[in-house]
Amino acid sequence: MNGVDGRPSRTAWAAPLAVNTVLGYFGTLPLSLTWIFLANYPLAAVGLTQREPTDNDGILPWLIVLGGIGGLCLALWAAVNIAVRRLTKLPARRYWPFSAVVSLIPTIVFVVAPGVWETLRWY
């Protein structure tokens, strides 16, 4: 995977790009839930947003859902990325920021262009 000068080749970055794009696609759920939580509780408390008027369950169910789904997704993301990094032998200093940014790209695309969901549906 290393080039002639000992640096990783450009093709070595294809694996983390592909893996983190797929993980980012599935990561839209916990990131969306996190935004809903933030908008309804801490940001509404300081006056930046307004709470959902029908949400009367309190904060505990949100913390349980976010802790479960978010924790599971974060653990899966970390485990997969540790394995890919070991296989590709890419430098950690550049690998982890690259992986984090690439994982956020699908969510950013779906926020900016919500119609993309309709073209990607599999049902």
C-alpha cells in the first residue's frame, strides 16, 4: 500500500473513503436524533429554538435512546475504522480526521438536499 517513497499511495485511501461513506449513510439516524434532542432541550432552554409542543415525556427517554443508538453506532464506527486502519497501515494522524469528516458528508448532503433520500431508497 505504500508508494515508492514510503508514503501511503492514493489508492490506500480508497478503503477508508468507501467504508466511512457507508458508515456515514447509516450514521444519519443518530446524528438526526442528536439534532432533534439538542433543538428540543438545551437550545430551546437558552432561547435559540422552540420545543416541540407535543413532546411531554421529558428528557430521560431521549437520553436512553441517544445513549443506546448513539453508543452502538459510535462503537461500530470505531471498531470498523480500527480494523481498516490496521489493514491499510495509514498514518493515524491523518486517518482519524479524514474518517470523521468523510463520515459526516452523507448527513450534510441529506440536510442540504433532502430530495436525495428519494433517489437512494431501496424499497
